[in-house]
Amino acid sequence: MSDLKVNFAGIKSPNPFWLASAPPTNSGAQIMRAFDEGWGGAVWKTLGQPITNVSSRFGATQYRGTRIVGFNNIELITDRPLEVNLKEITEVKKRYPNNAVIASIMVETREEWKDLIKRCVDAGADGLELNFGCPHGMCERGMGSAVGQEPRVCGDITAWAVEDSTVPVIVKLTPNVGNINLPARAAAASGARALSLINTIKSIIGVDLERGVLLPRVHELGTNGGYCGPAVKPIALFMVGQLGKDPEVNIPLSGIGGIDSWRDALEFIFLGASTVQVCTAVMHRGYRIVRDMLDGTERFMKDHGYETIDQMVGKALPSYTDWGHLDLNYEVVAEIDSELCIGCQLCVTACRDGAHDCISTVEGTRVPVVDVEQCIGCNLCHHVCPVPECLEMVEVDNGKEPMSWKAYEAALARGENPPHPGKSTHQTHF
């Protein structure tokens, strides 16, 4: 049997699927419903000095009018009294002792951090997540991403929290930086037990063209917010992977950003995350999505011989390298299955106008033809083809030894004369 239990920086959880600090973790009643559905942990909606949120506060980009691809919010931290939240943390932990309950916190002064940390620990929180990522509203007050964008400040406040806390401290990082490794290293060096990333990306979701006002609209004004949802997953994977292979970080990671399925979750785990946090998908489809995540993960582990989550953590990191180490002699070309092809010609248009003009139509037939001598193996035709398994990229045995650009340069530096790597230059079509 597959064992989904995790120990994240000393915080035990029945599975790696946690709710991120957001509207789905706004109250104890919500979190208890989520635990009943199967979520392993929850990060409470950020606690601090309660604020007044605005109306409206959410915006979205959608695919074909239904599926939320990108989500934007201008909501800030909790607007509920701190005493109520702390009381509910105690009640949730009492009823669900085996689930992870993490308090997300954000305040300004040293004294406020010390006081809030003590109160959260006394309430029974298993860990603290320092919100250094909020990209709107709070950062304008010197909190959130204003902290996460400054490695020194990030390290200083982390050190305060570690000194005052008796439970593990997790630092939540902002993606609104040029180099995610710098604040991560600062947090790790200051004693953080783990990192979570990414928080939302600073964004404007759209403009109401009739009114000439940003969306979401608050009366006749708007502001930038935080972008999340499936659209940010590639950015989140990149940043998790960056930290997963950074020897100066070397503490557990909790992956966040666009997780919509068990496959998404495992991609983060394969890049070094020990747990994952979900928000937008729950806001779109409810807490019950965790059932598919649990079932899918268990099936995958059984099919691939994994007994524990830990065995999958970082599995893909050895394959993550710099561009200069990639094999320039490796070659794939497009191949079209004539039985499956429906003759839509999308591959022809994409290749002709957006790639290398190596796929063409043949009069009297529905199936396009690939000029394999001109094909550069870019994959564009594969991505636009609407028929599964109709157009695949197949490996070519070109007889060349593997050679990267860095290996080529190193051979030249040694005085050798290796063959130049890569396929021969193609002729340009006019």
C-alpha cells in the first residue's frame, strides 16, 4: 500500500495536500469541512491587525468561458477579529489532532511579531507561515512582498520569528523578485525550517472598456492585485525547481501555484516540494477535488513502485540543468498518423506562419506532408493538433555523439577539434 503521510519540517500530516492561506481557509468551519473531505493540512488565512476588505475583489481570465485559467484578487488579510480566529484554531486542532494547522501571520513591528507568534502557538498551531508575499495593499504598508523583496529584511524578521517560536517557522516567498534564491537563502540562513512558494504575482486582470476602469472595479477605481491559478503554474514550478537544486537553501519546500490536479501536485513534488498548497482550484470547484488528488496519487505510486511521498521528492531535479548542457545533437521530427488525421490543416498554418515552414498540404489529400529534412523538431505542430496521438515527435537516429555547447567549448579549450554540434543549417524558404 502507498503511504501518503508526510513529515514537513517536523509537522506531521496524513498527506501532502494542504489548503493555502486564502479565502478557503478563512474560518474554522471551512477548514473542518475541508479536513472531512481529506485535506491533510491547512494554512489559516493570514492573521494580523484585522482590516476592512473591498467589494468587489476578484477577477478571472477564462478558457472558452468556463474554466478559470488565471485568477486575480485584491483581497487582503483576515477581516475577522483575531480572538475569534485564535479560538477557532484551538477548536480545529482539538477536533482534528492529526491534521496540520498552520497559522499564516503578518504584522509590522518587532513587538507585534513577538505577541502574535506567542498567541498562535498558545492556540495550538503546528507551525507558523510568515507571509512575505502579499503583492498588494499590505506591501504598501511595508509588509508582505515589501519584506520578501528585500533579502536582508526577510532574514531579520525570520530571525525574530525563529527566536520567539517554539514551533517550526515557514517563510512564504513572493515571486515578484529578480532572483528567488536570494530571499530564500536569507530565510534559510536565519533559521527558517521550511519555505513555501509562490505567493501571487503582481498583476492587472483587465479593464472595463465601457467605464474605462480597472477590473475588479471598486466603485470608479481599481488597483493591481495578485495573480494565481493554472496560468502561473510554470512560473511556480521554475521557482520551486530553482530552490530545490540550491545547496544554500536545503530546507523543505511547500509548492504553491496553479495546482489543479494530482498530476500538477506531483510535478511540484518531483521538483523538490514535500507538500503542496491549493487555493484557486478549490475556489472554483470546492474542497472535494482532494478526493481525486488522493486517488490519483495513490494509483500513480502503485503503478510506478513508490511506497512513500519522500521517494518522489526531487525526482526530476537531476534532469534540471543549464541550457548550455543540453545535447545539441539530439533530434526529433514531426510524424503524422494518416489514419487519425482529420485534415484540419492547423499544423500547416502553425508551421508555415509560426515555425519553419516544413509541413505542407498535398492537393487531393487530407493529410499534410512533413519535410523531415527541414523539420527542426520544435513541437509547435504537436501542440496545435486537436487529435490525441495524431501528430507525434519521433526521435531520429542521426549517428551523432551527444554534444552540448559547454562540452564543445571545453573541447576547444583543450586544443581538440570536435565536430560542431547541432543539425546542419536549414535553407530558408521564400
